[in-house]
Amino acid sequence: MSTSADQTPATTDLVTVTIDGIETHVEQGTLIIRAAEQIGIEIPRFCDHPLLKPAGACRQCLVDVASPGPDGNLRAFPKPQASCTMPVTEGMVVNTQNTSEEAERAQKGVMELLLINHPLDCPVCDKGGECPLQNQAMSHGRGESRFVDVKRVFEKPLALSSEILLDRERCILCQRCTRFSQEIAGDAFIDLQNRGAMQQIGTFNEDVLGFDGYGPVGAAAEDETGNAFSSYYSGNTIQICPVGALTSASYRFRSRPFDLVSSPGISEHDSSGSAIRTDHRRGKILRRLADNDPVVNEEWVTDKDRFAFAWQNLADRITQPLVRKDGELVEASWPEALAAAAAGLTAAIGKTGTPADKKAKGVGVLPGGRVTLEDAYAYAKFARLVLDTNDVDARTRWSSDEEQAFLGASVAGTGLGVTFAELEKAPTVLLVGFEPEDEGGVVFLRLKKSAGRQKVFTVASHLSRGPEKLGATLLPAVPGHEASVVASLKGAKAAYKDLRAPGSIIVVGERAAASPGTLTAVEALAKRAKARVAWIPRRAGERGAVEAGALPGLLPGGRDAAVTAARNAVAKAWGASSLPNTKGRDADAIIAAASAKALDALVIGGVDDSDLTEDLLKAITNAKFTVSLEVRRTAVADAADVVLPVAPPSEKSGTFVNWEGRLRAFGTAIHTDAMSDHRVLDLLARQLGTDLGTATVDAINAELASLGAAATSHRPKAPAEPTPAAPKKSGGTDGELVLATWHQLVDEGALQDGEPYLAGTGRMAVARVSPATAEALGLHGVITVTAKRRGAIDVPVAVTEGMVDNVVWLPTKSPGSWVAQQLGVQPGDTVVVKGAAS
Amino acid sequence: MTDLTPVLSATWGLDRSWNFDTYAAHGGYEAATKALTMDKADIIQAVKDSGLRGRGGAGFPTGMKWGFLPEPDGGPRYLVVNADESEPGACKDVPTMMASPHTVIEGMIITAFAIGCDHAFIYVRGEVVHVYRRLMKAVAEARDNGWLGKDIKGTGFNLEITVHAGAGAYICGEETALLDSLEGRRGQPRLKPPFPAVAGLYARPTVVNNVESIASVPPIIAKGVDWFASMGTEKSKGMGFFSLSGHVKRPGQYEAPLGITARELIEMAGGMREGHELKFWTPGGSSTPIFTDEHLDTPLDYESVGAAGSMLGTRSLQIFDETTCVVRAVERWTHFYKHESCGKCTPCREGTYWLELIMRRLEAGQGTMADIQQLLDTCDSIAGRAFCALGDAATAPIISSVEYFREEYVRHVTEGGCPFDRAAAALFDYDSAPEEAHA
């Protein structure tokens, strides 16, 4: 039997093949089409895609092949072969369209057939100008069609989802989209339907097919939104479509590819640092695409990375500084706004030179989790050097001191740690407080690549769709008590045995911070199983903020702010005599202190108050003075005293540090006069009499490089939080349940504003409880969840098999379920659940 | 004159020939009884030595196909009987399963035993509900009589047979599309390799055999290799069904040694209908290039038919007399291939669509001389380019009919219509028949 195409070739086995007279040596198992690429010979193709399994469907890549028979003499195959499905063998001789008339005739024939039913609507087609079919028809096709009959037509477009539209008459049925959905995303929501000339891509919609009584079955039925094709990765199908059959609602008919300027960039939506391409025209972003980065995101991005960019340029974009006068925010010049901000902060830090200075209570700084490394560094330095405080925390989410110790000891300044490639190759992966699809985006795709070859365990309240697609085993945990589950992994436990396979990885998410003892337990488990740990937060700026020291107890490079030598090293580099040595407050404490008037002022970056359990707006109201550095007129900006406009990611350059610890530098896509946070802070510091030295990205990076990573003795000690006692049995008839919650990938996060087509693909907000809990509390239909604060959440209940009892899961920020704002609780807290009033 | 050799059809004339008792009373299950005492390798060797070649059309040696299975690894191995008979003109497997389903089941028992399979499947085309029912009944009878289930006849051999009804697609006669369909997927051919012998049903080693091939196994075991090999020609041994249909006096199944000629078969069928003469015929169903009267003495074995420019295929002889318009006949076949194209690959999906449009135009007298060339050019873009053999099949009747009857295509163009009287070719009262029959 010949080698199957998907076997991993051994690197040492090179075979010799001659293509168009050029002899080359390639790894065994290489497909002819790939071998040809290696020596610069392009064979036309449509269905072939290097990241998808071979299909051999379009037949465009036919070439003449001869290979040695048992007697050693070359024997030609009687007919042209599809070069995208046939692996090379020793001594094979291939003649492509360049050297074989038969191959050229075969390709021209297939091209003619592809075009007989393809509309000649290139002038209005989104793909026109960047279309493989158009290009290859020009290079390998006939000038004029011999087809004189009526072309096949379909009603158009067919909405596969609110975002993805399908023009079936343009489709050449290469099946790249269906193969992507099945093989890469694991979301087989679209497939071929009907047959022959009426074959088409679709979502099993009986209204389209005219079937009677056929509904979605299998994976397609599991999409509880009721929307078809609600995959988090559906946008990739548009990009790999070799014709204009798949388009997005947001880009369709908006532009011609040759009018666009393309700028490479890095996505601001998650901590993966996916490479993207921003296509813009006259300063306006028209679309974003995945860029090819084999070590990070390969050729894929999430739909959020691709479609969520409108937020940067909505009507509430701030372009001029605002200063509060007579209770109203009014536009002001930069000098005026900087002076006002400086005055307010000077008073708060007690540097006015008046007796009031004695009562000054200082300033807290909240940079937010979406800043670049350079911005985070500027906030960290601004707090210490200008505001003389350690009250700075970029973690505007659930956090803890234990987490800070973990980050300082094991994450900050450790450089490139676990990588995407290592995650893909790991024999066993344990997920702790981490949802690969909802919170990881392309991390899920890497794990999916190894599905079936890799053992996955997840410590969670239930098996959500992502881990389920990975074939993961649930290690059920009551939220807040993940530590005891992690600690129990030892001895003869199956998960522990598997985790001891060399190369295994423990992935821990940012939610672990909300569960006392978990990070301590993870470190201990890693030590005993000899596994490695990857910390994968959600937001793009989290890792950079840790590196830059934008945490209360951490200085740049993982230095412990409480260690004098570490502090002095940084002070020396910054040209300061000393740095503040008071213990800094974390974000929650900063907000609470401001609310309690224990802090006078706040400097706030990109923080959305609705993401916080603490009441940030109340803190701003109670604080004497607030400076907001914002892109948009948010509730925070509206409440501030001075608002300094800053640039959104597409209008600035900088670096996101992704969860691997990889520096993901990006340049400015669209040049405007908007300034980055670090530049604004540099100006503000100057106004306050300090040269912060953060005016440019280059200056900051030079400084960061000279600081380097902390010596072990300068780092915080690894956390030693005890594992809390087993949870007491609760969930009686009083309806008290423990809350589990995380963000779904497509939800109502602020960076998804202004993109209704994307929002339409989000999953419906449901509450999840176990069958026993639903039974005990009589939960069905719409249920009401309440907690200590504010409002109530009314969502339909979805009874979930295999879920831990006495727990209710809610999406953190999906339509109708804003947990932080409405309930003011975090995972592990108790909420009250009641069935619908009958 | 070659004699008919009724072997599989020997019991068809008996009262309730499909019942277990009738079958058993006439030597049924003797071969299985014998096989279960034999060494597995000996059974495979016997089938190899007999020279039995696949009766589903391709003619691949059956024993060699079994021999391709890898060594047992403890996991399941499957036998799948291809009973998706759908080729226009083919009508041999359906009567076999109707008249003597136990021949098939006995063949499956022997084959499954030989290849180490304990779960076998019959994939029967869904349209023939009566056959489906009869197979289910026969399987139940075989089980009641101890021929299926656990520890068959005390030998320790276990076998289950599942009868599966397809949903009506010609492509599912292609063995890998059949396997996908049997697994509950969309029936489209798979990429090969891996071949079914290595990774077939549920990615396990699988043998896929035609009904007639499997039914031929019991007589080989019971009567011996020499008996089987004494029939037929040097490389095409044994007997087989020749299915005659069309303008002959007695259409039907003629079980005869391979190598018999069409002239002999037509004579056995009582000759052409009264007052008419042969115009063209298919040796193996619509997928094989047509023959004319000059091929009447070509021995109907794999080699001779191949040498004469066609294929033995399923030995389905559709016989047309001089009243038949070849353009219309080919147009009907082309419609079939367009309708049955699975859509997976470009040449077949788009090509058959185009071919049908041109054929329709020509038959309606609206074609041009350029259309005749376009037909051949389009066929050239399909044949040898498609993913599976269905694409090649669609071009066979067109290319061969233009070769032999180009002047008839030309007449359709120059006369601006079909020169034939449809009613004259019909074997029914054409004028009073419903509209659908006028296609």
C-alpha cells in the first residue's frame, strides 16, 4: 500500500522526484503539488489547501505522472493524476502544465467546466481582483466560453448566519469551507446537500431545500442559539473560499480589493497575539483578515479577531481632550487638558505646596487589561515615579495576591515559555479554569488539531462545547474549589498518570485567581508530574502588564516591589532615588478605597465599569478627581474630570505579549494624530515636572531591554495558599447555588460594539444546572438569578448532563446576563436561583 | 452452440424458491457446512484458484481481493455485499436476491468465515423494497436454522448480517461511496488509498463484493475449483448472468459460461422482435461503449470485449433494433448520468450537466455541427479526469455512438429534428401512454 497522505513524514527519508525536468529531494509523503511548490512550480488548484486534508474534488491540479515499476523502468500513469492527493515516490517523474500538453489540456478542460455555470459577475463580486478562479481562468483558461446554454442560478444570497452569506451560483464546490468547519473548527454546521449539478453548500435548512420534516441533526442540532452556522471560526471560510461564494455581511459590496491598503497587525481581542491584516481605505477599516503565522495562529483567526473592529470608530469616538467645567465635560485644547489633569493629580498626591497637601490621600491607577506592553510600562512607571504609589493594577477582573505571587514567580520575565507548537504536541493537557474555545480562541484550534491523539482533562463545572469537541474528560469541580480537585491529582488517578507523560502541559486561566489555592495547587501538581504550566489570560494586554510591572506588587521584569534590592535596581534605571515601598492596592481595593474616599484621585485607562464587581462609577463620583484615557465616550469617561483621547490599536504601534511570552510587535495601520497611552502619560508627566521617557515605543523598549528580567532573589516567592476545605453541602430549597461563569467568545464585550452581524452569531445566554439541581429546585423555562447586589438575571435554563450539582453557570457578559454588573459576584460566590413564577 | 449453465438460477423455478426449506432441500448450505470444516486459507486459495472475478463490473479477481486484507489484529473486519444494482440495463442481482436469497447468505457465511469477519452487511438499493423484505426474512430464517448468530453449528464461528437499504443513489454502487453511505454519511467516493481492504467500513479492513460474486462462492466450494474453472475462457472463468433486455423476443436472465457470444444469446432469447434487425447493443450496461452487429461474434469475456473497445461490465445486454434513434437513446442515458452525478468533482458534475444540454438540443433538432464536436470535446474533459469511474461511464455511450453513428447525429442537425418514429421503437402503446413515458 502506498503511503497515505496524512502520515507525518520522517525527516530523514528524502525521496528524489523530477518535476518539469528539475530534480529535487523532498520528504517522504510529500504531495506532488507541495513538492512542486518547493521548487517554484505552481500548479493551479482550488480545493487544495495546505492545512486541510486532501480532497481531490476540483480536479484542477491534474498532472502527468510516471513512476518506476518493479523492474525499475518508468511507467506512466494512463491518465493525468490529481497532484493534490498523490504523494511523491522515489524516482517519480512529474510533468505539469509547463511541460506536458496532456496535463495542460486536462487543466484547460477542467477550467472550462468550472466556468460554464460560474456567473460573469466579477465586476460586482467582492472577490474580483483577488480571486483564485479569476486569476487562474486568466492564466490557464480559454479566452471565450463555448458554453451557450443557460447557467444554473440560485436565489441569492443565502444567509448561513447573520455574518456569513453564500452566493451559491458562484460556488465551485471545492469544499474548503465544509472541510475547514469539520476538520479545523469542529463545527460541522454546513455541508454539501443535494447532488450533481444541484449540489450546494448549506445548513440543512428545509426552507431552502424544499425538504419536508428534515431538521438539523447531529452537530448542527447542538447549536442552541437556533441560528445556523454559529461557529466562532466561521469567518475563516470566507478567506479560504477560492471564489466569491462566501462573503461577510459587514464587507459585502463595500469595497474593491485593489482600492484597499493592507497593513499587518496583531489582534487586540485575546492573549494569543494572532497575526491579522487590516485592510483600509482612506483611513477607514473595511475588513480584517487572518495573516499567515505558522508559529502562532497558522492561517486562522476567530470571528472576533476578524469582524470586531467597528468599536474603534463609532460615533462616540473621542478626538479632542475633554475637561469638566461647571459640571459639564467640554472640549479643550491639549495644553489646557494636560494642565487641568496635572493640577488635579498634583493636589491628590499632595504636591501643591499648600497645607491641604497633608490631607492628600493619593492616586490609584487602573490601566485596564487591553494595553500594549509599552502602555502598561508607562502606567507602571507613571504610578511609581510621578504619583509615588504602588496602587496600580491592570487586572480589572477577578484577581488575588496569590495570583500576583504566581505571576511574579513563574510568569513575568520568563520569556518564551510553553508555545502553541508544544501545546499541540503535548501528550496530555490539563485545563484549569480555562475554556479553550470561549477564552482561548485560536488556542482551541491548536488543541483541536491534536484531538484524538492528545488526552485532555478539564477542571470545570461542566463539559462545555469546546472541551467536548476535544473529547476532553471532565474533572468536575465546584467553582471556588478547583484547588482540591487539582490537589487530588496524584498516585493512581488516571489524569495524573497521563499528565506524567513527558511534554504534558497544564493550562491555567485567569479565572484560577478567583479560586483560592488553585494556583498554588497547580504549581505543586506541575512539580510532582513534571509537567509545564501555561498561564493563558483572556485579554491581549494581561501578559504585557505583568511584564511591565503594572501590578501593585510587581515592578518590570517580575521584580517584587516589596524587595528593597529589586526596588532599588529599578529606581536606579529610572534615575530616581527610591521607589514607593508601601504595599499597593489591587484593582478592587483601589476602587473600594476611592469609593470610601481613602484615595483622592484615579487615573483610568481602558476599563469598562460593567466588567467589574466593584462599583467603579461610584468610586469616580466619590473621588475628588479622575483622569480618563479613553478611545470612546464610555461611562467612565463621562464621569471623569479630564478625558484625554488615546489611539485605538489600529492607529498606533506597540507590542502585545501573547500568553506564550512571545513579543508581538505591530506597526501603525492607519496614521492619525491620535496618541498612544504611553505618549499621553509622557506628556502628562512632563506637565507634572517629571521626564517619564515613554514618548516613543523605541525608547520604552530600549529601557525594558536594559532592565531585563529579575534575578530569582528579586522575585516574589511562589504562592503558598492553602487549599480550602471541601465545600459544604448547600443548595437546599432556599435556592442558594454556587456560581460558575465565564465569558463566551462572542458576547457583549465593549470591543465587539457596533458589529451586529457578529453579535448575531453569538450563543444564546442560558443558565446551566445539573439535572438533579433542576429537579430539586423545580427549574424550567426562564429562571431568575439574584445575588447581593443590584439586579436580577432572567435567562432560560438549560439542564446540562454531567454538570456538578448545586452549581449554576451563567455567561459573564452575554445578552441579558451581565454577571459582574447585575449581580456583583464572581465565580464561587453564592447566588439565589428561582424558577419562573407560575 | 454454447449451452446455458444454470447454477445460481438452478432453483429459481421451484415453488417458493426463496424459502430456507426449499433451498436446503436442494443442496443449500452444504457448501457452508463443508467450508466451516476447512482451513480459512484453503477457502481463499480455492476462490483464487477458481479464477472467479468480480461480477459487479470491474472483474477484479475475488480471491485476490480477499487476500489484500492485512493480518488479523484482534479488531473487527467486515464483509459488505454490494447489492446497490443501479446500472441501466443491469437486472441480475435483484432477481438473484428475490428468487434465492439464501445463495447470497450462504456465500456471505463462507466468505465471512474465510476472512475472519463476524459482522457482514448487505447494502441493497432502497427502491427495491420487496427485495429488502425478502432479504430480512431470509436472514431471520438463517438465524432460526442456526446459520447466523453465536457459535454457528458448534464451530465457534459467530456472524451477524445487517441488511441496509440505501436511499437511492447510483454513486453508492461505487464501493467507497457505499461505505460512506453505510456509515450514515453522504454517499460520495472516498480518496484512495487507503483502499477498503486496509481502511474500509469504520476505517477497518473490509471486503466489498457484488451479490453475484458472493453467490458464486458456495458452488465453487461445493462442486470444486475444477468444475468452476472448466467453464468460461482462459482468463474469464466460470458462469455468469447475461441480462438481455430491449428488442428481443424473450428478454431475461441467461446464465451461461463467460465467452458466449451475443449472437448465441440473442438466438436463445428467440431472436430480435419480428421483422426487425439489430442496430446496436451494450455489452455491459449503459456505462460500456456500445457495440453494433459487427461485434455479434465477439466472445463475451473480459479480454475479448476489452480488445473490441468496450467492457464486459455487468453483462447487461440492452439490445436495440433499427427503429431506435441512437441520439435519443444516448440522450436518455446522459440524463441518467447527469441526474446521478454525486457532485463531488468538477468534470462529472459540470460535464454531465453540459452534455445533457447538448444532447437534448441535438435530439430536438436544434443542434449545430459544432455541437457534435463540442460533445466529443466535453467528453474529453471528463474521461480520465473525474474522481471516480462514473465520469468515464457517462462519456462511453456518447463517444462510441458518435463513432458508429455520426451520420445519425448529422441528420438531426441537417433535418432539424429527429428522423425516427418514437412509437415504432416503443415496446408499449406509445401514443396512449402517459406523458412521462414520452420522454
